[in-house]
Amino acid sequence: MKRILTLITVAAVTTAATTPQNREDAPEITFDKTVHVFGKVSQHSPVTYEFKFTNTGTEPLVVSNVERPCGCTTPGWTRNPVMPAEVGYVSVQFKSKTLGAFSKVVSVVSNATNSPVKLYVQGEVVPRGTDTGTPATDHPLTPGQSN
């Protein structure tokens, strides 16, 4: 019994020591902002926003995937390792098909200690020719709210 407890303890300590979230010498991803409000956008007109991030950790940062909620969003991201103190990007293109308010989230998966990070794009899809380029609301939608 004592031997089993010792093995479990050693396994737990080894796992904790090698997990990036517990290392001081790991990358960390810090975005300038995590919500972008497009405002009013014309139906069937794609819009794109580029979220900028900095590697505020001490090791190279690698974004391995950007998970999207549906076919209405298309992500792009810095594919090369981002060195400490350097800047990278995640772009999100939204294809506006359905009229009304929208809030879409993409999840940025990386080797950072704070992965995944959620980014939101929001706005209101209006009939073509009626967009004004002004925000649809003074307050962003609640994250997760969607059309």
C-alpha cells in the first residue's frame, strides 16, 4: 500500500512539473482586446478584424489552432512561433448572412499558460445599403449571444 501511494505521489509531482500551466518559463498570450464590435454591417458582405497579441511569457509561443463556431467565421493566425515580447495576430472574418444581432466566439489554442483564449466579434447585420458604420448598440452583446 505504501508503495502504491509513493508511485501515485511521484506521478502527480512529475505531471505537475511538466505541465506548462505550472512552469514559470512558459509562453503567455496577451491580447490587446478580446471583443470587437463591427457595428452595423451589410448582409452578405464579409467583414474582418485582426486581434493583435503579444507573447508576454519567456518561451516561444505557438498558436496551434483557432476553433470557430460555424461556417460563418473564418480564422487566420500567425503560424510561426512568436518569440517573447514579439507580436502576432488572429484574424476573424465574419460572413453576414442572417439579419439581426450577432456575437461569435473563436477559441485560440496555443502552448501558452492561459490557453485557450476566447475572442468575440459582434455587431448587427442589416439589409444591404443601410449600414452606417456606426455601432449597432452602445454595449456589446453578452458573450455567447448569437443570431
